[in-house]
Amino acid sequence: MSITSFFGGLFGGNGSNTVEAAGNALDNLFTSDDERNQAKLLFEKLKQQPAALQVELNKIEATHRSVFVAGWRPAIGWVCAAALFTYFVPQFILGTIVWVMTIHTLGWTEIPPYPVNANSLFELVLAMLGMATLRTIEKAKDLTK
């Protein structure tokens, strides 16, 4: 097996191979044709709804007893929030102090531009709001089912 096919199978595949493997394993458990047909119908429905499978997996992860399984998503969120807080808040506080001291030194005749560029923060916030808006539109049009 080459490295390319290994990583392609690892990252490029979809969940249908897993579903098919589970279906083949369950075929061996069912003895009657009706049971096999019901199982095949169930797995065809599951193949069409990969997002539903991910939601169920997320629920299972969230209820896990280990903090390393259940807490990795909240941990990422808290780390990102802490990083944003420790980067942008001091930047704006120090920028405001420097700006006010410069105005005080030069006098009110010449007001320099504010020294902090907030474009990266605005990009982040607007991207998050945009994604939330798209999700709200999906829910309003009942496209989430």
C-alpha cells in the first residue's frame, strides 16, 4: 500500500465504506430474507443522511465520561476565546492609551489617526455572523431536515 493511497483512504473517503462494512457484518447476523431486506433499507437511509450520523456521534461524544473525549470541543472554544481576549483587548487598551497621550502631547489642534487596526477582528466577527445568518436562513426555510 502506498502512502498516497493510505492518506487518500484516511482523509478522502466518505462514511459509506463504514456503513457498508457494518451492513455486511449485520447481514451475517440476520437469517431471513425479510430481516436482510429491512437491514438493507435501513442502511440505504443511513447512507443518504451522513449529517444525522455525525449528530449522533457528537451526542455520544458529549455524554462520554472522559473529559478528553467529551471536552475537546469546549476546550477549543475556550482556547480561542482566551486567545481573542488576550490579543485584541490589550491591543485596544494600549492603543487607546497611546492615542490619548499623543493627543495630550500635541494638543487638540492635530489629532492623529487611531493606531489600532481592527480589520482582522471585524473579519472574524462578520464571518461568524455570516455563518450564523446562513444557518438561520436554512432553519427558516426548513432545509435542515
